Amino acid sequence: MWLEQAKLDWERLGEADPMWAILSDPDLTGNRWDRETFFNTGLEEVGHNLRHVLGLGLEIPRDRCLDFGCGLGRLTQALCDYFDRCDGVDIAASMVEGARTFNRHGIRCHYHVNSTGDLRLFEDAQFTFVLSIITLQHIEPLYSKRYVSEFMRVLRPGGIAVFQIPTAVRKPGEGPLPTGAHQAVIRATEVPARMAAGEPVEVSVQVRNASSVEWPKADGLRVGNHWCTRRGVVVLDDGRTPLPRALPPGEETTVRVRVTPPPVAGSYQLQFDMVEEGITWFASQGSPVARVPVRVQSTETASGKLFRKLGLRPVSVTTDDALPVAEMHCVPETDVRAIVAGAGGEVVDATPYNVTGPIYESLRYVAVKR
């Protein structure tokens, strides 16, 4: 059941805002990613990981590679610069359709929809290299562990798999604020009742420290916002503004937050909250959020033109059908090492790899098929 729901969720994300769903920069919601910039991040990521493997003294056979969780082919296209043939797999047909549109390597690059909990579409020992970054973190561990085992199966002897998985979530009290300090009173002022879809607006937000602990002046303490409908969260994490100064108990300050309305017209609730980056949203600790109703109006600039610029087809989405939020899952390092060993491989390197943001402790594994 989880796999079926995950497929539905990623189909919708792939249709509505695929580049942001893959690289969720809060300033680039609403199909605001520039295509060249987006794919250049893939070149940097692939180059960095290959240099890391070579730095371990390993040789990388350049025959055929697999990009697991390829999305729009951000990494697959970059891998084609190094390997004779590249295959990308993704659970969402909408993502694979977009990847095929962006393919610039012809028959050397192949994309596949993979909706099963394994990689049965590939026979044993087909690949010399497997790469999976910011994908396994969104997969329920029952399946992500199986996919790691499958990486070993589809690798040839001597082949290498590089993959990233979060191992744990940081907890309140591990940052500058002690447990119990995440209490605030928030008021949003100067918020327009109507905004244009996809057009950023700066609004004023007043924040009072309602705890008994002084909040230090730290970049990790920020005011942020979400966009919601009656069905749930549409945009999780939009604008972010740090507090301008330390805030003793009972004192108040005002910040300007840059919010970007969703790309689809409709009635929304704009929610403001405090966040200790890498630790927790204050609402998760029982602190109230500020809510403001906003009517978002459609604009050609924010929808049709951007879709045409990116080479994507517009789809019909309503605010009654809120976009899903990607799940996050962790797998302990000991489990990963045991799975790789049980599948005939060996983890030769496991190092911190902060691609999930500061909330999660994440590792990048390099495993060799023996």
C-alpha cells in the first residue's frame, strides 16, 4: 500500500512542480527553477561523487551505470559524460516523461518507470556503477533496504554503488535553544488579501519570545511560512528570515518575510511559524502559528510562460487537491552495512553527506560488489 501511495504522490509532484520536488529550494517554488541551473547542479553532484570514489583509491569501470530515483535526469544526464550507457529509473511516469524530454544523449541514455519494490526489470550483474542521491530518504525502510540489496545484485563483480541515506533526526535541545524554549507569539501584519500566483511579496511578521529562555542571535532561528488549503499543506517551507537580534523572554521584534504564493489560483491559508533550523518547527513543540487567509490569483507570467520556458506541459490542479509532502525516513548505519554484506558487497566508506539539510544526520556510502 505504501508503494502505491508513493507512486501517486510523486506522479502529482512530477506533474505540478518537478524541479522543485527534486531540489526543494523555498525561493524556487512554482516552477521557478531555471533549466540550465537545475541540470548544472547535477554536473557538480556527479563530479563531486566520482572524485570522492577515485580519492578512495578505487577504479570506476565506465561501461554502464544506473541512476536510481532519476527524477528528470538531473544526475543521469551528467553521468552520460562519464559512462558508455546510462539508465535512470523512477517510480513516477510523469518524472520519466520529463526526463526523456530533457535527454541530450540519445540512445546512450535510457529511462524506465519502476513501480515495484525491487529492480526486477534488470538482470543480475548489468551495471558497473550505481548512484542514488536524495532518493532513498523518501522511501519507507521496508523498501529502501531492499533496494540497497538490489544495488548489489545488479552490479557486476568489482562494480561500485554510491548512495545516501539519513541515519537519524536531530532532537530539540541539540541546538542553541534548550528544550522548552520553543514558544512564541506570532502576528502577521501588512499581508495583502490578494496575491498573484508565483509572484513574491514581502510581509511584516511580529514575533514575541513567549518562553522563559533568552533566544540568542543565531542564524538558525528564523521566521518561516507554509501555504495550506483545507486539505493540508501545499507548500512546506517557503520564505525564511533570521531574527535580527537576541530576544529575551517577553520581548518582541519585527522581521520581513519574502513569501511566494503557489502557482495555482485559489483560496489559501498563509501560516507563519518559528523554526530552529535543523531541529524543529516551534509548532511541533506546541507553539501557536499565525494564520492569514489569502486569495491567490492566476497570472500568465507565473504559470503558462514558466511552463513553456521549462518545456513542461501545464496540468490541471486545484487547491482542493493539495500537493503531497515528501516523506523522510532514516536507516541506521549498522543496518545498511549488514544489508550490503548480505548481498555480496562491502561498504568501504561511509561519510557525512549533508544533502538533506541540518535536520537529518545523513551518510554517503560507497559499496563494492565482491
